[in-house]
Amino acid sequence: MRAALGLLCLQCVLLTSTVPARAAPPATPPTAKAAVVPATSKIAAQSSQPLPPQPTQPTQPAQSSQPLSPQDLLFACPTTLDHIGRVVASVMVDGKGPFRFIIDTGANHSTISPQLAAVLGLDASARQSMHVIGVTGSADVESVPIERLQAGDLVISDTRFPVIRSPIMAGADGILGAAGLQDERLLVDFRHNRVVITRSHGDSVPWGFTRVWATRLNGGLLSVPGEVGDVRVTAIIDTGSQHTLGNMALYQALYARERGKGKYLSADVYGATRQIGSGKLQLAPLIDLGAIKIGGVALVFGDFHIFEAWGMADRPAMILGMDVLGTLNAFAIDFRHGEIAVDSQYAYDSAAPLG
């Protein structure tokens, strides 16, 4: 069990579809994601003003915001007993790079770190702020204009990125919001340390993989039906979240009969804003999503704002993070067709007592 005993502080930052600063939110719930210090977060954002025309800048030599280390050579990092994995893409920004961006299927907008903004020579503007909705609250953050971002076949042109000062970056240069992808296909191969983003051509499921039926929700989130124990649940696939999170509807359905006597650890949840939430860290029954089955996962349950934003607060729902996804050999997501395929042999069984 990778969770520490006693008080566990989880940093859950959630960037959802943002709205213009100090403006009313859109009628439809924004998409979001979650982050941690064991857990990670989600991000989606929307500029408060349209992007003005930017002068063309000459291409400059590739450079990184920090020296490369052995960890920097890892892109598809699996989950092990002592480490929660993550998925990283090699990204070129305005002709510079490559830089390391965490791929976040729970965020529909990308973000960069203050360090990368400095490397690119961009001044973060509070006048063109972006409203970021997190797990525990919301805030207006500075933004910068990006002329061109490229990761594999994916190209994002002429948009503004929020600048996030948060441990959610975990040393990365930014977050690539994959929920905003439309025609791309993402392959994550933990066995061979490969992350590939290509155009979707409607290819069949890769040999040796099993299809997991998914639904594309508003904002690009991928939802998978399943069960936790004997409780039916809606699971959001979230490569940007280190830990799996459950809402209070799922907690009540699983543990209501225990009348508060269940064994759990208190968890303080910190987000991109100053609000601090509270959660319950508890071993969950078997998670069964068809081709994905794993037992002994420690879920963090709480009344997280993100589930309200998704319109999922009143029924059992969970955010499936890298503590589960990182135990697969490999998985592929076809955003064009809303399909997920997994190579579902696990590296380990995470079941263990809480203490």
C-alpha cells in the first residue's frame, strides 16, 4: 500500500473549463480534472479575452526549463508499489523545446508553469486572466499567449494558456489537456516507455488489446461504466490524477451500513486555490470496469466540487487515476471515436491493510 499512515495531505487541483474572469459561468457544467500530492489534478480553462495577433518570432534552438535527469527520460512511467506513474509527452512550444508536459485526459485545456513562461520570454498577464475551477474552489490566474504548441501530430495554434503555480506540475513544464482532443489517438505503452500522439484513422483495436466501451461527455471527458464492489459507478478516465477519487454518493453506497465504523484515514485536500477540503482515504472493494479489474485500491472520498461541476454529485462516480491506470501494460485512447483499448495484465496486486 503506497499511502502513508496517519494524516495524508492530498493536493487535488482541478482545472475545468474556465470562464472569463468575473463573468458568469456557462450554463453547461465545465469539464475538469483532479490533482494530488499523492493525487493530481485537472484543468480546463477559457480565456477572458480573445487572443490578439502576435508577431512571428524566429525559431530558436531547443532548450528545456531545467537540466535533463534520468527521470526526464521517462515518459510512460508505470505504477509500482513505491511509485505512482504518470504519462508525459515531448512538446515543442513556439519553436522551442522539447519540453515535458503531463498528459491529462481529465482536462480540456493546457497550462504551463511559470518557469516555462520565463524560458519562452513570455510575461504572464493578469489583465487577460483565466478563471480556473479547482477541486476545492476557483481563482483567476495569469495567462500567456502561445503561437504554436506541437506534440506528435497534435498542433494547437494561437491560444492563451493559464500559468499555474502549483505542485500539480510535479517538475513538469506544463499540462497537456487531452480532453480537448478531437481527432487524435493516444498510445501509452508502459512496457516500452512510449507515449505517441497520432491522428485517428479508425484503426481497429491493437493486437492483444481489449476494448473498453466508453462515452464521450461534454467537454471531452471519457466515461466508463463499472462497479466498485456491488455498487454501479461512472468512472472518468483521468491520466492527470495520481490517485483515484470517489464522490460521497459512492462512499455512502459502499459504507452506509458500517455506520461510520469503517476504517479510513483523514485526508486534507489542497487545490489550486486557498480553500482546503477534507476527504476519507479508505481501501475500496474490487474495481471492475470490464477489461480493467483491480483490488485493494485506496480511494479518497470527499464532497469534491468537481463532481458537482460534472453533474455527478448525486450518483456514485469516481475519477480513475494513475494508481489504477498505471498498473496496465499499455492503453490506447481514440478521441475521435471515443474508444479505449487496454493491455490489461497488471504489474502487481495493490491489496494491503491500512495499518
